[in-house]
Amino acid sequence: MDLKSSHSSPVLADPAPINKLRLGVHSNLLPYPQPGPSFSSGKYMAIPRRKPGKIDDVYSNGWLDAMKSSSPPRKKLIKDFTIEVAADDTDIAYSSWMLKYPSALNSFEKISSSAKNKKIAVFLDYDGTLSPIVDDPDHALMSDDMRSVVRNVAKYFPTAIITGRSRDKVFELVGLTELYYAGSHGMDILGPASRSLSNGHPNSIESTPQQGEEVNLFQPAKEFIPMIDEVFKTLIENTKGIKGVKLEHHKFCASVHYRNVDEKVRNVRAGLLLHNVFMMF
Ligand SMILES: O=P(O)(O)OC[C@H]1O[C@H](O[C@H]2O[C@H](CO)[C@@H](O)[C@H](O)[C@H]2O)[C@H](O)[C@@H](O)[C@@H]1O
């Protein structure tokens, strides 16, 4: 493949160090008021809530299976002794997972030949792609080697990180100013001022010279922030007492971590919890 580093990729134009002001932290996203409609926090409360479901629904609608299959199997450790056990089982499980989700690296030729003469943009996930999967999401760190690979890729192609994490958190972890960052599964996108992300969507902010900020922020689901806050409170209430559960509020979405919950408890409670919270909102 012919690589030219002089691509006109829409990289962030502002060489200034990224800080909280630029990247945005919750309501203090920018130093000026955000355009677009504002929504009273009471508005979404008027939506009638549906009744919580039954455990059978969780199994019949396949949510539990979907949650399981979207996570690669992890190695089990006996924590007290820090000994790896069931390594064979883990390897077998991993191989069969790989059969279902084959690596793109094994099809590199095919991919590169079909990309010929096409504009290429690179979209990268963070967890499990740029960083290893670990038990504590706060410890999912990217290596310096990986960081320099991503920095290099961004010299050739417009490169974005799209993640379920919050945008500010993933920037904190990656720290490269030359990328696009799409947090909350794409509901919170930071891009360069030079390129419109939104086609004039009312929930987008594009800087002007007067405002002096070279950012382009697209938050198409801004009106749901109060609802997500409410969902998060409900999750806190509903997970109280489940040992090992960890919650993360990403502004436009929330995560319930059940990785460290005892498997038996998880099978019964995790699916039901999600089902109930979904049904309420
Ligand atoms: O879209 P992604 O970037 O893949 O984000 C999905 C979730 O990633 C993080 O959780 C995952 O990684 C953790 C750290 O390795 C691991 O402990 C957890 O079990 C994984 O689900 C992140 O913490 C979540 O908020 C994201 O939803």
C-alpha cells in the first residue's frame, strides 16, 4: 500500500496542550454557553415507566448471552496464591472465541487490496484493543509502544478512538492531540474546528475566532443527559449490595461492570438488573 504522510487528514489543528477546558468535563465543556435546545430535567420524568421484567425475560431475550459473548474469556486466577488455573480451558475457550471473531491481521492482504485507491480512516476501540483488559477499568493503561504506533498511524490516516468510555477519560488514557475522540459510544465527539462533524446539528459546537477555541464538539444526545443521570442513580440503588460491581458514569451512557462479581450471583442478577433498568426508562 502506498502511504503518504502528507494526507489532508482532519487532525486537531490546535497544538496547545489539551486541558480540561479543551476536552470538556461534564457541564464545564467550554467557556461559553452551549447552543441548542435546553431541556428541563422534569421533561423525561413524565415518560411512563414500564414494569420491571422477570428473570425469564432476561434469558429469553438473549441479553445475558449477548453480554457474555461480547467479552472474551478471561484467565481465572486464584487470587490468594496468584496461580493461574484452568489454563487449558481458557485457551480452548479463547480459540473458539477467535473462530467466531477472527483477527483482521489474518486477512491483512485482502483488506489492504480492497482499500486500494480509497480514502482510509482508522477507527480504534480502546479497551481490549489499545489496552489490555484488566479487572479494574482505571488500570487499563496503554503502553508507550502502542501510543507511538497510534501516533504514527495518525500521520497517515485520519484516526479516531471510538469507545464506550467517557471522552475525557479516554483522552486522559491516550493523550494524543492528533486524534478524534468519540466517547460514550459516539455520543460525544471531539474533532478539529476545521471540519464539521455535524452538518449544523443544533447540538454541535464549532468554535469561531472570537471564541478562540479550536475545537469542534458534537454531542447529539445532549438532551438525554438528565435521563442518563437518573439511570445512573437507579443503577447505584439497584446494585447496592452486589459485591464486586463497579459503575461508571460516562455522561452520555453508563457502564455496569460485573467482571468481578461472583459468577453465580452475576448469572442471576446482572441480566435482571439491566433488564429492569432498561424497562424503567
Ligand atoms: O468501547 P470500549 O472502549 O471497548 O469500551 C467498553 C467498556 O470498556 C471498559 O470496560 C472494559 O475494559 C475494562 C478494563 O480492561 C474491563 O475491566 C471491563 O470488564 C471491560 O468491559 C470501560 O471501563 C467501560 O466503561 C466501557 O463500557
